[in-house]
Amino acid sequence: MSRAVARVLHGRAPSRRGKDSTKDCIILETYLDHVRNARQGGFTASVVFVSSNTRDYATSSARLSQDIASDFAALLVSYAPNMAAAKALLSL
């Protein structure tokens, strides 16, 4: 929760001025926390974050916001704007 609040206070994506982004930041930080714990536990499989909310998570449907991209890169997480793209990233 503290990371989500810090993300809002520092205006890091998915936080945006003029919008209550707390829920989006909680979702993202909860997800990152779960992946971080899984990676520390030895989980090495591909991980994909799926959200069609490209306005908050990406600068375009294919490119993540830099704030989020650096967090994902550190945990080897890919982004997909829809389930079809996620399936492709996971080779399903």
C-alpha cells in the first residue's frame, strides 16, 4: 500500500494529475508485489500484465509508460493491452 501511495504522491504512472488514480496504483503495486515475491521464490516462467486501460498504463497500446516499463523490466514482466496479445506473448 505504501508503494501505491508513493506512486500517487510522486505522479508516477498510472497516476495522473486531475484524476483519482489511487485504485490503478494499488492494482499495479499489488501485482508487482506478487510477481516480486514469486520471482524471489524461484518462479521463472513468463509473466504478463494485461490491461486495456492504455490511457493510464501505456503511452500507446503497444508502449508502456516509462515509469511502469522500468518496474516491469526489473521483474521480467511483459505488458499486453488485451488477452489475445497476452496469449501471443505466452505462446498459447
